[in-house]
Amino acid sequence: MHQKYTVLAIALVTLFIGVAKPQPGIAQDMRQYSPEERFSMTAKNSLFVEGLGIGVLYSFNYDRRIAPTWNVRIGFSNYRIDATLSTILSGTASAVVIPLVGSYLYNFPESPSYLEMGAGISSAFLAASATTVMPASAATYLPIPTLVLMYRLMPTEGGFSLRAGVTPLFLPALFLPWLGVSLGWTFGGF
């Protein structure tokens, strides 16, 4: 039984290495084209999940390359907390965070690796309600400026993508040095 899991683990690692490593023939073939032609053949879309990062604790994201060295990204995360204190007080707090970022991509020569440098806003929509003798509720919008400085593995022809780096958040009266890691898939299309 243990051997079956060992064989499965080796197969998964081999598959991952095959997907993650750059294909030397493709990279060399791409050099013969102009930057515009290379961009037209590049997988421009990415879907990924980010831990921590500009969605605060997590976010689901869509990323689109709009030019050879520029991309935009939009994400979504949702949080909710319910609390009850005996029969006296109960309440709910919720937040929806929508990150929107524009980034410059510096491509390391002949590599699927990039340095991503960007800035944007994480729009936080916050709401809270409490039930006591007199029910009360409140809602507000909080724009959170953010920066992005990340290493990015993004194969030209598409496939597994990885991002990791620094994503500081500028909260009101608080600078939060923050990190982010994301895993996803890059693909072609429109």
C-alpha cells in the first residue's frame, strides 16, 4: 500500500517538474520574432489564488497582459464574522475586498521569469450590524492603496504560474508591510 502512494507521489512530482520548467526549444524559437509578434503568440490571461497579498488574507484573481510589459489585475475576497454574547448582544461584520492593480513586467532574458512592479487600490466594502435592545448597523467604503513587487513565473505558452513577493498595504494611519504568494494557471484566448 505504501509503495502505491510513493509511485503516485513520484508521478505527481515528475508531472509538476515537466509543467513548471521552461521548454528550451520554444524559448529559442520565440527569439526570431519581433516583440509585437512574440506578444501576439503569448498566453495573456491568468487565473490564480493569492494567499495574503492585496486581498488582505486571500483573494481570487484574474490577470490580463495588455501590452508586452504591462498587465492589469482584478480580484475578489469576502469575509464574514458572526458573534453572539449570551442573549444580550449578537452581531455580524462583513467585508468584501476588490483589488485592482496595474503592473509593469520586466522579463528576465530568455526566461519565463518576470519582476512585477505595480500599484493599485484594494477597495474594501465594510458592513457591521448589532442586535441589542436597539438594533444598529453601519456600512462604509475604505480604499486601501497598495504596491506590488513580486517574482513571477509565467510561461509564454501558458501553464502553471507562480507569484511571490511584497505587497504592502497603506491603511488609514497604518502602514502594513505585507507579503503575498499565488498559484494559478496562465492560458491563451482573447
